[in-house]
Amino acid sequence: MRRHADLFPRLVSWENLLRAARNASRGKTARPVVERFEFRREWELLRLRRELISGDYRPGPFTTPRIAHPKPRLISAAPYRDRVVHHAVMNLLEPILDRHFLPDNFACRKGKGTHAASRRLQWLMRRHPFVLQCDVRKYFPSIDHALLKQTFRCLVKDRRFLDLLDVIVDGSNPQDATDDWFPGDDLFTPASRRRGVPIGNLTSQWFANWYLDAFDHALTSRLRVAGYVRYCDDFILLDDDSGRLLDFRGRVEELLAGLRLRLHPGKTAIVPARAGVTFVGYRTWPHRRTVRSSNVRAFLKRLRAYGHDLAVEAMSREEYVRRVAAWLGHASQADDPRLIERALDRAAAIARR
């Protein structure tokens, strides 16, 4: 694996920092915190640049709302200036990581995404009759800091760039507890190892995707699984033999244990492809795909809330149309034209009130 050098001078270049600020503000220019930063953008970027070059840069405190849907979890919003730094880092790191990823890794990447992942899964289900569906238990809170940093050192040899990556990882806020023991641990090992990256950071999304890259290559190159597709911590193995998939499950657990991760026992199962699986927001069969019923219910609930916001002028009609169109774009990938028709009728009725 080629290790990349001379990244830090490019990171702190004025062109890269300016590009990072533009990327961070995209779609958010009306927010007060963004307006304040943009009003003094040159001064703020120069200050960030001085801190990065001197090694004095440290991430600020997170805002941490806890959400209940689609599942209970802690969301962490970094201060805006830290988000600019994250974009500056990923401007350089993203193309490097992307070259190492397998084609069947669909999270974060340009030209990939949930729709492409679902199409690829359906294509594989037409060719392989058995499916092993897997989900990593508490994935983001379980990512081990020391192991994550080791993966960076396989990829980068620029000392100052690595130091900044370490600062970002070390700046992660405490996540939900995941006290698991693995082979070789003593009683105190789980408490002594720092783990967890904040859900909500741009860097966290890419770090989480990268953390399982060696796992992907082990499954496809060493174990030669017949079919594979992954979206972050949700992944599916396919084969012509259910017994072989049962063997693969054991190997998957061993590989994940090496990363100090566990499968979610309630979300891991071997099923016939004809029975269908739920993946990236769709219920998928070899020749049919529908939007998850929970997703439809959540959209209808949001529509009612949008109707209230329209009535009190808390939402513009342009914003309403944009949000409805975004969900319809997701639903249009499924094989359910009647769902689209009903959703359009409901959305139009709300807009006319």
C-alpha cells in the first residue's frame, strides 16, 4: 500500500482552506453561526491556518442532541470552525481513501449512495439464492481510537498530517457505553481504551467507512465470498449455499473481533433471497423493491408537521416542495407507483390549505 507524503503543506494552503470554507457553508449560509464566520472569513481562515501550522489547533466542544428515530442515538455537532477544518482534511484524504475502497462499498462516496447500493444488492440477489445480513452493534461508539490511528499510518507518512488526524480522533466526545471484552483483554481493558467517533462529523463518516476497509478486502480477496455489498456498518454476504454462509458468519465474527467490534445479534440472519431483506431504506427481493413501511409512516408524519409550518409561515413553499421532492426521489427508486401517487396527492392537499 502506497503511503502518502507532503499532505500538510497542501492542507494549510490558502486555496484549500478557502475551498473548505465554501464547502462547509454550502446550503447553510442563512444560519447565524455561518453568517458570522463568513462576515470575517479571511480573518477566521488566517487564524485557523496559524493554529494548524503552530500545532495549537484543538477542536471545540460539541453540541449533542439525542434523537429517538430511526433509532436512539447521540448526534454530535462540531463548532463551525471545526467543520471547516474537517472539510480541509477531507479535500485531501477523500480521494486517497476512495482509491482503496472496494466497488461494493457504497457509503459517502461520489457516484455511490443508498440507491446504487440497493440496485447492486438486487442484482446479486438474482444470482445467489441465500443472504447473510449483518449489522455491527453500536458501530460509531465502538470504533477503537488506537486501531483507527493505526489504519491512518498504513496510508499516510506525513507526520504533521497524521498529528492532525490524531487531534480530530482524540477530540471525539464521549459516546454511549460499549463495554465488550475481546480475546487477550484483562478486566480493565475496555475501560482503558478510548473508542467512539461522533455521529454527525464529516470526518467521522469517512473514518467509519475506512475502518472496515481491510475487513472488506479480507472477505472478498481471502475468503472469496460470492457476493458482497456494504453501506457503512450494514453489510450483506450472498452465496449459493446457506451452509457456506453459516461458515462465513463465524469468520465475519472473528474479523470484527480483531477490530474490537461485534455483530448485532438481533439484526444478523441467514435468509433465502426470495424472502426479501431490508437494506438502506428499502425492502428488497430479487425482482421487486419497496420503501420500508416505517419510512412511509415517518414521511406522512413529517408532512403533517410541514402543513403546520406552512400555515404559520414557518416554512416557505419553496422549502416545502424541496423536502417533498427529496423523499419522492427516494421513493421513486422502488417498484410502487401507487405510493408515489398517494404521496403526491397528500402533499398537494396540504399545500392547498
